[in-house]
Amino acid sequence: MDDDDDDDIPQLSSHTLAALQEFYLEQQQREGMKTSQGFNQYSIGSIEEDWQLSQFWYSDETASCLANEAVVAAGKGGRIACVSAPSVYQKLKEQDGKDFSACILEYDKRFSVYGEEFIFYDYNHPLNLPENLLPHSFDIVIADPPYLSEECLQKTAETIKYLTKGKILLCTGAIMEEQAAKHLGVKICTQVQPTGIVT
């Protein structure tokens, strides 16, 4: 057998191998934390991002800010729908005991761990929703369409308009400003008032 055959086998550099090993160690540590006592299934990171599903969780601060805005907008006893915005849903659930309810519409079935509050959602079928999800039954809908495309926004907008009584908090890239105004009549927030009202 020729020793040259070994040259055809791809090999990682020592630096790349060390980085890969560090990644696996961090992943094992995260999994270990999840099984330890006191683990909060609603904390951001309890379910990790899946880039193949175009998932990018908000920072803790951003998710908290959005959740707080939603609670104020929903009002006492309000209902909040999180469409493709799981980290906001998780922040809402951390506020357990406050007078509101929330549900999550999400494609990723890992979120089914949240029980009846999880609703499988595929933006390609925007109105394929459970019968018990009545039209205009949510005080506010927070949505973060997974892709920066007009098709995705247009289909997600159908879902939003079906669910909301009128209040919408859309999180998307600035490049989608024109399409957001066209499909939902929303505009970029210029500031957040101390009262929690978005203008």
C-alpha cells in the first residue's frame, strides 16, 4: 500500500481541531446545565438556535424589552401571540403571574414542550391554524418572519391580520420597511416612550 494514499484524507489543522473540541465541550456544558436542578425551560437558550431554520434569538435585553412592550400593549388580561418569535415568548413566560396570556406559533416542533401554548405554524400556509384560534382574538401580535423576503412577509402578514385585534409589533430588517408598510400598514418605531407606548 502506498503511503501517498494518506495524503488524500482531509485533516483538520490543530487550531481548527482545538476550536471544534472547545465547541463540543461548551455544548456538553450547556446540556449539563439543562438537566441540573433549577433549570428554567423558558430561559433564552434553553432551546438553541437552529440556523437551518433561520433562527436567531434576541439578546436577553432585546427580548425583555419586546416582552415588556407587548404586556403594556396587551393590557390587563390581554392575550399575546408570538409568531416566529420564541425568545420573546420565553421572556413573557418568565413573567409568570402577571395578568396576561401568551402563545407561540412556531415551525420548530421542539417548542412543543410548552404544551397547549405551542401552535405549529408554517408561514407557507398562513391560515392553516387550529379551529380554536379565533380570528382577531389577540390584543397584540409580535412577529418576526424567518426570512427577509416579500413572500415570507406577505404570508406572515396574513396570519398576523387574522390573529390581531389591531396591535402589531413586527420585528424584521430595515430592508423590509416598504413591504411592511404595504402588507401591514406598520412603520419603523422612532422611539419608545417611558409609558411603554411605541410611536
